[in-house]
Amino acid sequence: MAKKSVIVTLDDEHANSIEKVTDECRAAGLVVYESLDMLGQVMGEIDPDKESELRKISGVLSVEESQEYQLPPPNLEIQ
């Protein structure tokens, strides 16, 4: 099964302990790409059937699917 890119956002109470929450996310199956301490977010990939485990971790406010955006090239005419 293909992994799903997600952004895990921590609640305000746990933002200072992002390393601990990140370790718990890894233990739940998250392959961590980046941890944004200032934003209280952890980005990574997880099997969709394990995503619910992330929501059970103390300090996790939300788990959202990561979105990709592609801006048009700067030399493209505006339509």
C-alpha cells in the first residue's frame, strides 16, 4: 500500500516537547521528513491504515494530508 504524506500539528501544551512527540509518531509508523519546531509541526509519510494511531498520541492536535502546489513558471502568460 502506498504511503500517505501527512502534517502532524501539536497542541500548544506540547509544542515545547516536539522531540518526544516526534519519537512517538515514529513509533506509530511515521517516516519523519522534517520537524518544524517553531510551528509545532512534524511532516512525514505513513501507511494510511496506521494514520489513526497518530491521532491517539498525547499532544497531537491534528493530522492532515499534505498538499502539493505547483506555481506556473514566471514567464507564462496570464490567461
